[in-house]
Amino acid sequence: MSGSGGEMSNAQLAQQVALLRWLSSQSEDDRKMLAVVTGVQVGRELLNRITGQDKVDLYKRDCILSVAEFIKKNPRASQAQISTEVEKNVLVFAARVKALETAPIF
């Protein structure tokens, strides 16, 4: 997963370093290292796709930011209004997470 500025993730950087070493040396040790690093990255991505954890984290962040934005825009909101807004956003969050159960992995 890339960062917000388009830079490589740590896993992508490690894979590119391993690839560069292997391309430079063509040694068996560097080929094995590239295979290991690539295997770890592929395994991590598959686990992430199966669990949907990255999307759950994104949905959670969106939920919290939506509530915070409501409070910021409505500083005089009553506790009941805030509770209603929180409940609405939690229901959206739950629906989005539930939809992940039927989303294709690939």
C-alpha cells in the first residue's frame, strides 16, 4: 500500500531492494532473498484481502471523522443530536463492513 505522497510502502521498498540486489549480482542467495521478500509481501496482501482489515480501518476512520466534523460544524448540538449522529455513522460503518463479506477477494 502506498503512502499519501505516492511513496513506496516498507514492504514494497524491501522488495525493490531485494530485486535490485538480485539484478546486480544474479547470485543464488540474492534470488532466494527476493523470493522470500516477495512471498511475504504476497502473503500479507492475500491476508489483507481475505480479512478486509485495511478497508475496515478506513471505514472506522471515516466514521470517526464524520462525527468529529458534525461536532465541529455544530458546536451547540445537544447530546441527543450528537448521539443520533454517532448512531447514524456507526450504522453506516457496520453496513460497509458487512458488505465486505460478499465483496470479491480479487
